[in-house]
Amino acid sequence: MNSLFVGIRVTIGGHSYRVLEADPDRPVLLYGDRSNLSRKLSWQAVEAMLATGDIKLDPIQDILRRDDGLPPIPSLLAPDGQAELKRRLAYVRAVIAQTSEWSREAAVRPIVSAVARNIGDAKPPSNITIWRWCKRYQDNGQDAMVLTPRTANCGRRKGQVDPEVLAIFDDVADEFYLTRRRMKRIDLHAILTDRLIDATAKGKRFRIPTYQSMCKWLKARIDPYIALIRREGRSFADNHFRRRGMGPSAQFALERVEFDHTVLDILVVNPETGELLGRPTCTAAICRRTRMIFGIYVSLDPPATLGVVQCLKQGAHSKAAILAEIGHSNLTWPVEGLPRLVVVDNGPEFHGFSVKAAASAFGMDIQYCPPGSPEYKGCIERFLGSLATGLIHGLPGNTQSNPKARARYPSEKLAMLSLSEVQKLVWKWVVVEYHNRRHRELGQTPLECWEELVREMPVPSLQPGLELELATGIVFKVLVRGGKVRKKNAAYSHPRLIHIEQRWKDEVTLRINPDDMTEAYVYDPTEKILLKADCINPDVEPGLSWSDFIKRNKDRRTKWSSSVESEVLRKAKLGLILELDYLHKTAEKKATYKKTPKRNSNLKEDIAIEGLERRADESCASDMSADETLWGTGTF
């Protein structure tokens, strides 16, 4: 009996392997349980290494297996097998309990008859059968599985395929199918057929397998992990066969909050002009333990630090204003406070200074998911999918998740929702539907789970001293120049900034309220004070958000670059640059002519030089007259 079987763990040279294939007719296939290494050994080599101790069985195994080929426990048998095992156990246990003389028919037959009447068995077993069952049951330590019918092991299981045909198939599959060329199965069948025909022509007679039979051999004789390694590469195979766990868990509310972005599958329009604005970005955060939404922010900006800060700001405060805005003040959204741990991916927006500064100020830890491990924040990934299928894909103007699902749906023509309307619909869906829907993993609704856990361990509220920290969540490091600080064309001033500029040469911290950019503060590192700076941009009014300010400046640059006057101005500036360049070149030529002695020069050379100078002067005059005409038109 082989000591190795599929699934068992062994150790070779300090490396842990798992047996992927242990067919007695084929080499043993091992896969590195932790190192992603694979090895193929013959049975002779395995037996020799087991004898010398080079292969050691792991004393702690994570699988249960019987050597007789039966399932580990009776409940895993087929229904008819379970019924037969129950019948046999009824006879055996009754006979063993009432007599020790199993071979005496006078002692056994009354017991068997009584059991048959009780269970309604029309064909009770014979005396010799009862003796055989009792002996087998006692010899194996009263293991019930030894009484299992062995009819499942009857019949032909090896098949009628010639072993040489299978050997030829293995060679052909290894040479052509298990390569990066990724040959089609129909082509592989043609090559296998040709090999068998050649072998038949040499005197051996083989039956040609059908295409369906060959496909069954590929599935039964080639491990899918090895097939993916040979055909797609190890990284692809490792990612496909990676362990898909649930990720780290949490024990109480807001212990672990997961953040992520997604571009919503819907087109939004300008509420005034009806112009298409594009697809908005949704930044969402969810409590890992309760599945309650911590915050959700929708904007037209790409995934950025602003969305993370706004989502954190929304989650830490009361949602009463949001409930009043969507017309559901009678409902509840009780999530409020600061999380212990923030889980994010490795996007650049999560590595921004504002996010790290907020985490440091609020005492939150940041966990960045390892690359290629989405299970670390699987809850927020699943929620964004539920948001798309449960709400977004049912709104007018949706684009679906792919062109195939969209088909011929006219998304551009049916788009009618503005950004604010989409934001309100998302809030309504979260409050009305998601929070009050039974979660299959929790066994209750997220709202019920939150209320139950908060009663046991209340969530600490936001400290009053951190209100300003949270309100001014956009943080920059800037230099003081001319008694002002600037960022993204936004300028701020304070009388003390000129003193900071003289005494502090490094960068200072500028904090801006993302909802009202006129509310900004500059930290004075010399006196350890916070200065409330005034926004000196003439076109910035109170209440203007930071994202609207950035978008307005971007629109102005785009409009300027596309206007007709800017094109005329660009050409005029280019003409001025060329004119100045020509004047410098002309001056250099004249200076060169003056320094060059005219000794031994003939009359023709002097005439040629004078002609060049005259043409240069005429060209310069014509260019200047053209520029005067341009100036006269009022272009500049």
C-alpha cells in the first residue's frame, strides 16, 4: 500500500510540498505548499527517499482519508449506501449486545428475526453473513465504515485502453499541448491520430480514440495547475489557484473600515444645459464587521485624495443632514465616529499627505493591501458590485458593466440625471435597501448588527478638538513667498506670513476646507500657532468648494487654448520672438563685418557684402511693418 496519496503534505529538504498526483502507473507530482515549487518523482525514487528519510510525512495534516477508498464518515456515502449501512449496523449491534456466540444459529436466528420485524426487512441476512459482519466489525475496533457495501468498487475501472496508447498520448500532450503555443485540442487529436497510425503501420494494432475520449484523458491525466503553468505561465496559474479566503476579520463596529473607488456605470448631465458630463466616481467606505456604510461620496473628479477626505469627513459626523436632504428623516443611519483601522489599496491617492496626516491626527492605522490580494478588502469590493447591480444599472442613462451587457441601449440619449440626483439616489438606496436587507454572512441586517454591537461596545464619538482637523481635511506643504502661500492658483494671505518668511525657510502646512475653500489655515512653526488665512483670489466667493475651483480653472485653460483670439495671439508672440532673434543675428553679422579687415579685398566682395546687409535691413523693415499693422488692429 502506498504511503503517499493525493492531498497529503510532505517535507523534502526543508521545503513543504503537497501531493497533487499519486497514480501508481505515473510519476508522483508534488507542488510546493509555500514556495510554489513543483517536482515530479518516480515511485522508485519516492520509496528510496522514504527509506532514507529524505521525504518526511508532515505530522499535522489538514485532510481526512481512509486507506480502503471509502469516505471518512458515513454521512458522505450515497443515499442507498447509507441505508444499507444502517441496516447492517442494526443487525450487528443487536447480535453483539445479546450473544457472544455469533456462529450458533440457535442463538443468532431469533435476534435476526426480531430485528427484521422492527426495521421491516423482508430479506434478513443469513447466519454466515451475520458472523462475517460481526467479526469484521469487532476486528476493526467497531468501525462502522467497515460494514459499508463495496459494490461501488465493483466492475471495470481501469478501462480497455491499451497502456501503450496512453503512453503515446502522454508524450504527445507533453510535446504539443503543454506549451506556451497553447495548441487547440482538435489539433492535438490530429497529431495523436497520426502517431497511432504510424505505430499501427509498424506492426502494432491500436484503436484510434475519439475526440471526446481524448478530452476526458486531458482532464483525468493532467493536473490543471500544471497545465496552466505550462500553457499560461506560473504567475497566471498561481493567481488562478490562489487561496480565496475571507481576509482579516473584525470583532466590533468600526474596528476595520475598508475604502475603495469605482467609476459608476451611468452618464450624468448638466442640470441647466443638459450637456453630458461623463461618468462620476464613487468613493465608499464600509465597516467590515457590521457591513454598515461608513461614508459614500460621488463626484466627477477622478479617484483622488479629495474623495477619501470627503468620505472620511462624512463618516465621522452625524448623517441627520443627509437623511433630511433625501426626505427620510424618519429612518436612521447611525454610523458616526472614527475607525481604528483604515484598509486601502496601493493607489496614489491613498498615499497622499492628506490621508496620512488625517490618520496620524485621528489615531487611525492605515493598512495597504498586498498587491494581488483583493480579499483584504473584499467587503467594499462586494458592496460596489451590489451598488452597480442593485441601483446604477436600473437608472436611465446607465452604461452597464461591459458593451455586451449594454447591447444597443442608448445611454447618451436617455441620460437625464445630474450629479446631485445620482448622489441622493445612492444615499437613498443605502439607507432604505442596503442597511435593511438581511446579509447572508451576518444572518441579520447590517443595521441590526450595528445596533447589537454598539450596545455592547459603544463607538467613541469625535472629540471636539478634532473638529477643525476634520473640517480642513485638504492638507498641503507650501512655501511662503512674498507674504503669501499658493496652491493650485489659490492664493492666501495673512499679516504674519511675512514674518514667517523671514524666520522660516522651509515649507509650512496649509489646511483647506474642501467644502469652502475660503476657510483655510496656515500653521506657524515658529510660534506654534494656527493662522486663519484670507483667500485673495478676486473670483473666489465664500462657499466655493475646492473641487469646483479646480474644475473652473481647468475649464478656463481649455477655453483659452481653444479660442480664436488665442491662436492669433500665439502667432503674434511667435512673430515677436522671431523678430528679436533676427535683430540679434543681424547685430552679430554687422559686428563681424566691422572686425574683419578689408585688406586685399576686391570690389566684387565689397559689393556682395553690401547687398547682403541691404537685403537684411529690408527684410527686418518688412517684418516690423507687419507687426505694426498687427499692433494697429488692437490684437495685443
